[in-house]
Amino acid sequence: MKSYWIMLASSMLIVACDKGAEVKDDKKTVASDNTKMNERDKDGNTTTPGDQAENETDRGITKEVRSALMKKDDLSTNAKNVKIVTNGGNVTLRGPVKDEAEKSTIVAAVLEVPGVKKVDNQLEIAK
């Protein structure tokens, strides 16, 4: 059952990276229960997994990033399951994480993946 959820999570999310990629970081704190955020996302004005590009390059990059995050023992479960959306080499990261260190670790992992042009870091510190 555990591998099913990992496979499901990784199949729904995507990422990309290139040396010297731009990183945008919105510093926010949110409750670890992100039900309100999910409600907010229904309005269509925020990047969601539905915005993921369906080309082989973007899907491959997302797969590599997700794999890299899963291998990091120091990341929380929330951090390993952040939303990763890649479109044209532009990667959006969303979801609650434990602290600034996790945010930095995740962004660093994204930047290690070839092909990323820009990182929009919308990760939020869980209360």
C-alpha cells in the first residue's frame, strides 16, 4: 500500500532545473492542515498539479526531483510530498514544510536537476 501512495504522489507532480536558475521565494507560515489552501486553489488563479506540462522533458525532470526528495532522510513527510509543477522548465513548489532548512533543502534538490530555468518557491512553514 505504501508504494502505491508514493507512486500516486510522484505521478501527479512535476519539476525541472538549469545551473543559474532564478529562485523566487514567498515566505509564509501556514497550518499543517492545508484544507483552506486547497479551497483557495479552486479559483483557478494559482498553479496546481493540473498545470503540469505533459511533455516528456518536464515529466522526466519531475520524476528526478521527486526521487531526490524521497532519498533525503532528513526531510519530513510533508516536505517529501510537496507539489511540484513544471511547465517549460519553470518549476513551482507548493505545500507546507517544517522549517526554513527544509525549504532550502528542497530548492537545492530542484536546482541539481538539469533543465530548470526558474524556481517559484511557494513552500510555506507549517504552524
